[in-house]
Amino acid sequence: MRLTRGNVLILWLNARQKAEASRLLMTDQPFHLRTTAVHAGRRGLRGLVVHAPPIDLSTTYPLPDPHEAESILDDWAAGSRSAANPIYVRVFNPTVARFEEAIAALEGTTDAVAFASGMAALSAVLLATRERGGHVVAVRPLYGTSDHLLDSKLLGVDVSWAHPHDIASAIKTDTALIILETPQNPTLGLVDIAAVVGQAGMVSVLVDNTFATPVLQRPARLGASLVLHSATKFIGGHGDAVGGVVACGEDWARPLRQIRFATGGILHPFAAYLLHRSIPTLPLRVEAAQATAAEIANRLSRHPAVLRVLYPGFDSCFSDLRRNQMTGPGSLLTIDLGSAALARHFVTSVELALHAVSLGTFDTLVEVPSSLTHRIVDPAVLAGSGISDGLVRISIGLEAVEDLWSDFDQALAEDR
Ligand SMILES: *Cc1c(COP(=O)(O)O)cnc(C)c1O
């Protein structure tokens, strides 16, 4: 039994189910995002007479015809999205494929390639740039470990750091990729994606969309070639699964699958199941946390102990970018308390909120970037990006706004 290329799960479906599935889920479907979030990656479940997607934990697969196995393996080695047999867990997994299909549908790309973590996803992208020239232009600030991975030359990538307005002049003949994050971590400044794409010319642009999620921002629509997520954050949302994913077109997906196959940074099927399970509630979680964050940001901006509130809704670019780029400011905010001691006092005084790294979980997390998530970044770079010791990053969760406010207020008001 041969698969139609691109319809990976068709193997288990009959003709009527195939027709139903392709009606239900095409990448360029006409549904609203909430509907896509509910139904994406659920192809063929009715035909299987199940409601929850099956978790396939196979590490190997029966190969009835040895001759056919050879040509299937060749297909996979060439980076195909589908072939007649998964062969081996590092090559393909149907549970992971459902998650990838859902992310591609949400981001509006033809493909998505999932990895063991956000960093495994970024590593694969950086390896893929090597045969396209290997030079990368990146905009600071980035997630601390992303900055470190690029700056340390751990993967041998040649990087130039550039301001969003100077992208064009940083591009060289061997530039393969431009990397940016918006909203930025942890300063929450915004980068105009379309403006960077405009300067990039033929060079692909990667947007780390972890903070915004496809609910608030769909970079592929603005011309980005690659959209990266740490699915560990909002997409998973429950703090119990780690994963990364790159939404992109076939041109990048093929080498990414080849690299994943050869380097082994695969997403575990159980994690893929959990991440996929969280997608139907992603829009609701993002919108609810955002409403609370907007209120808390307003109140914090009037609090005498808070010097500054960094929040995309307060960014002078936000009203301009709101039309095309972001549908809302999200649920992350950063406050400036003026000193490392006051920042430390705040994160140890909160009782409802939790002092921890990560973000986008159902509960509120606080951390001091300069001493935790961005500790790995060169101090001069931190200073240049405005990441001072008094900053506290807050990822607002799903608690009631008044309970959170009481917690923050007591943590700020305590005798210091
Ligand atoms: C967490 C994070 C990453 C790295 O993802 P992991 O899943 O932790 O490997 C990359 N970018 C951003 C913006 C992140 O928040």
C-alpha cells in the first residue's frame, strides 16, 4: 500500500475517510484560528472510531517486503514528509506527524518539523544553513540560550549581530538566514517582521514565535520563511512536556527532516501527544492570560515601587504593528525594580506566583533574567540590550486577576 505523498496518515484510511480528512484539514483552510486549533491534526480519527489520537510508541515497524523497504528508506533519507512505512522511530512517527500538521495549520505553512526541544529545533536550522552559505544575521536580544548557541560558535555558525534597521547592510553573499524574536526576550520590544523581510531580499527570515504564539502573530503571513517555537512554553502550556517545532515550506522542511533523521533530535511521541492535546485550548489560554496581563501591567505601571513596565501593549511600535503583525500584546511583561536586590526580594516574596524559569504555563512564573535565563549571555551584551539587574520577567498565568494583584502588591509593599 503506497501513500500519497504529503498525506502521511492516509496509510490507515479508506477512500471515504481520505475524502473527509482532506476536506477537514487543508493547510490553507478557511476556518477561524480557534476552529483550526480544535481540529488540526485530527485527520481520520472518525474513520478509526476513536476520539483521542492514538499514541504510537513503536520504535520499529514490520517490513513485509525487503525490496520495497529499500526504496522507502531512500525516500526518507531524501527528507520526504511521507513514505509507505515509518521504518524506524527516528525517521517518522504518526503521533508526532499529527502535532506537526496542527502547527503547520496554525502557522499557515505547508510543513512543520518537530524536535526534542526548542534548542534542538534551532540547532537543526543552524546546521541546515551550512549548505546555503552558513552566515547568519541575528537581532538581539534573543532567548539567552539561542544567543549563547550563536555567539559561542558551538555549531561553527558565523554570525553577525545587527539592529533591525541595519539588516540589509549586514547581509553578505553567503548569508543563509536572518534570526529574530518578537516580542523580544525579556525586554518585550517589538521588531517589525515585514520590514526585516523587506530588507532580507532572497535571504530567509526565521522568527522565534514562542512568546506570541500563532494566536497573536503569524510570521509566515508577513513573509518569514521559518517560524520556530519552543513548544515547551505556551503550546504545551502545562509545564509537563518539552518540544520544539519549525513551521516552514518544503524547501526548508526537507533538509530539517534529513538533519533530524541523522542527528536524532526527535520529539518523543508521548510529548507530541501532550503538546497536540494542548493546542485546542491554546487560543483560550493565550487570550485569558493576556486579559489579566494587560490589567496587571496597567496597575504595575502606577505602582510606586516599579520604575518601568515593559509590555508590548506599551511599546510605541505596538499601535502600528497591531494592524498587521500582532492581534494582542500577550501575557508576558517585565518590570524594572531598579536593583538586583529588589528584584531578588520580589521573586522570593511572591507566594501565589512561582519563582522559576520557563513561561506560558497555566500558572504565573517570575524570574530575574540577568541572573537566570540570560546569565549565559555576555554581560556587555546584556547591558547593550537593556537587560539590567533590576528586571523581573513575569509570565502571567490563568489565575484570577485580583488574587495575582494581591500577591504582587504584598511582594512590592513589604518592608525592604
Ligand atoms: C524556551 C525558549 C527557547 C528554547 O526552547 P527549549 O524548549 O527550552 O529548548 C527558545 N526560544 C524562546 C523564545 C524560548 O522561550
